[in-house]
Amino acid sequence: MADYHYREAKGADPTAPLFFVFHGTGGDEDQFFDLAGQLLVGARIIAVRGDVSEGGALRYFRRTGEGVYDMADLAQRTAQMQGFIQARRAESAPSAVVGLGYSNGANILASVQFAAPALFDASVLMHPLIPFTPPAADFAGRRVLITAGRHDPICPAPLTQGLADYFSAHGAQTAQFWHQGGHELRQEELRATQDFLAALG
């Protein structure tokens, strides 16, 4: 199992939701840590630092070009991340396991969900890019929110819609939020995320 560097919010109740957050390319474990505490108050937050460097920018898996993934590396690092998440989950008795990722962080989160559909009760995938066909999986009882920009030059809208359709077709309660911008996060997107997570309470 990979020994990831991560930041954790201590002192949460043992039964509090366990909230994993994953940064975008070039971010780190601090990128969404404070935001996570606002989005899911009282949760045990674990913000994981990507362990792949791309020209000094931290990521969770390798790629050979924009939107071109090293699939063998992705498979290996997905398995490592799955093991890490399962180990942290075993440390308490969370009422729910929730994930949030942006861009590259959304991609590793989605990849872990494909591999272990029962691991997350709910997830927020912000501007994900999955340029391959995910495997069949059972997401019954799982909730997924996908947020995106209509004019995102990195994550084409048809691929984003295809990912949402995939989750819906495989049983997830799937919601979408679109803004009229590009790859940036917007306040209305964060409000939609907060509303989605509030339903966990």
C-alpha cells in the first residue's frame, strides 16, 4: 500500500462521516482542506497529496499527454489508493464515506469507484475527464454529483455527460451541475456541492 502524505482533521467523532478530498494537478493536500470542513461540518477529513510529479506539479497518476493516460500506471495507483482509503476507513466507524476530487483528483476518485463501487457512499467529481470506457459495476445505493463547465477546454462536455450517464446506468443516484465557464471552479458550483452533501445529514 502506498504511504501517502496526507492532512487530517483530528478530533472528529468516530462515527462522523469520513471525507476524502483530492486536489487537482499542481495542488496539494491544502487545496481543499479548509473548504472540506465548510462543506461537511464535523466530518473526519483526509486530504491526500498526489505522489506523481509532472514537471514539479503533483498528480495522482501519470499521463503521456493532455487527456492521454498511462493506463498501467493508473491501474497500479488506483489499487494503491483503494488500499489507503480502506486502511483509513478501518480506523473508525464512519456513518458514511464521502469523496471529493477536482480535475486529476476527480479522475483518481472515479477510478477508485470503478474498482471498488461499494467503497464510497457519495462522491463529488468536479471537472472529471475519463477518456476510456469504465467497467460494468453496481452503484446501487450510491450518490454521485458531477460538476463541470460547458466550455471546459480540458474536459469536453460530451465526455462529462457520458460519465454521468455511466453512473446512472449502473444504479447510482446521479446529479449534475453545469456552469457556463471552463475548467475553473465557481461559487455556484460549490453551493451545489454543499447542497448535495447536506443531504447526507
